Amino acid sequence: MAARPTWQGHLKLSLVTCPVALYTATSSAGDVRFHLINPATNNRIRMVATDPDTGPVERSDLVKGYEMAKDEYVLFDEADFDKVKLESTKTIAIDQFVDETDIDRLYWDDPFYVVPEKGVGVEAFAVIREAMKSAGKIALGQLVLRGKERQLALEVHGKGLVAYTLRAHDEVKAADEFFDDIPEVKADADMVEIAARIIGQKTAEFDPTRFHDRYDEALREMIKAKAKGGKGVVTAPEPDDTNVIDLMAALKASLKGPAPKSASGRSTAKKKKAG
């Protein structure tokens, strides 16, 4: 079944316009999800909206409230929200171009694939795409998505474009709030040189297929075991903290690589005899 577009409209660069569709580039379909079950009856629990004074309330009768002070709310119904709802212009107008390095990665948010609609608009899309590729720039534009205006960053990706929604400035916390208290420490030049060599040894091409959520995998294994009547549990131990006193030794050991292992999986490195 073909994916349904999240948004359909036009991409516009000056006088060049083409019809496009946006598709969500990520998926949470593979996430492990649980329901609340009453073990006494094995019935799934349903969450019921409840007023502490009157009991259960129909969700359709509820309104939203903004807390001004403790236990003091300003109430809003759907008619209030309709007054500030933005009408979609159905157009992504490219306002300016910037270097990718000019956008702090903290601002990048959800990605969407931008695909041209079939027909005469494909050529116009190709013109915009190739012009962006030639300039080596990121395009900035705006879009009304689900009633909310979002800033977009668009970059060339293969035969298409990827549009990232950008977080607003007030959504990103200042790094100084967290980094200012980090003490000034002059790194030992020899340690830095060894660490740089370790980085060189571990440098490789980015391969996202190697990334796994060990907790998610452990949950799936436990689900399989319980479904079969077993009680197997998969653990993922955390690594020990580096001992600052042995930092140089740890760096040198890392540079050499792990000690070779025997068929039993035990390290074949010799231990010093006591005494």
C-alpha cells in the first residue's frame, strides 16, 4: 500500500513553481508498545476522564485550560482555537539560501521527503533541485502544517529533496546554561595525541544499519520468551566509568586494541603472579 502524503501543495522558487507532496521520512511503527492489563481479569484497562467531584465525564464535553496560577485556569473551546488557526497557503516559498554549517544542528527537527507530483511539474522540480545542488546551499522556507506555521530547511537528497522542520529559537535552550560550569582543564598533549590516533583507528563510513536499540531488542526477546512460557531476560550492562588516575593507561590500551580471546571467549593475556 502506497504511503499517504502528509501535505500536498507547491514548491516555489521565485517564478518557478511545481506541485509537490511531503511524506514523513521516519517511522515509529517498530517501537514496542504495551497496554495496561488487569492481571485479575486479563482485561485491557480503558482510561476514563474523571472529575474528582462528579465522577466520569465524556471527553467530548471537556475544554482545554491554560494555568495562569495554581488552580486558576483560562478556558478555551474549539471556537477559540479556530480564531487563531492559520490557513494553509499550500505553498512552500523559498525565502533565502544559507550554508548548511550556518544552521546549528540543535534547530533541525522532523524530516520529510519532498517528492514532485507526476506530470509537467517534474521538470520544474528538477530545475530547482539542480540549482540548489550547484549552489551547494540549504533552502529556507515556511509551511503551515497541521494549523501551525513551521520554518523549513530543504536540502538536496538524491533525486529528491528532504525538508526538515526547524525548532523555534525559544525552543532551544542556551548551551551556556549547562556548559559554563564545566571546569577549565588543560588536556595533556600526549593523551590528546593518543586519543587522536584511536579516533583514526576507529574512523569508518557512517552505517546506520549497525545501530540497534539494545533495550528494545531485549524487550522483544523477553516478549518471545514469555509468549513461549519461558522467563528469559536479556541484559545490557553499562560500561564502567574511566578511572581518571589510569586515563593514560586506558588510552594506550585502547590504542593497542583488546587482548586476543581464546575459543572459550576468555582473554589470553597473561596475568601477573601475586607475590
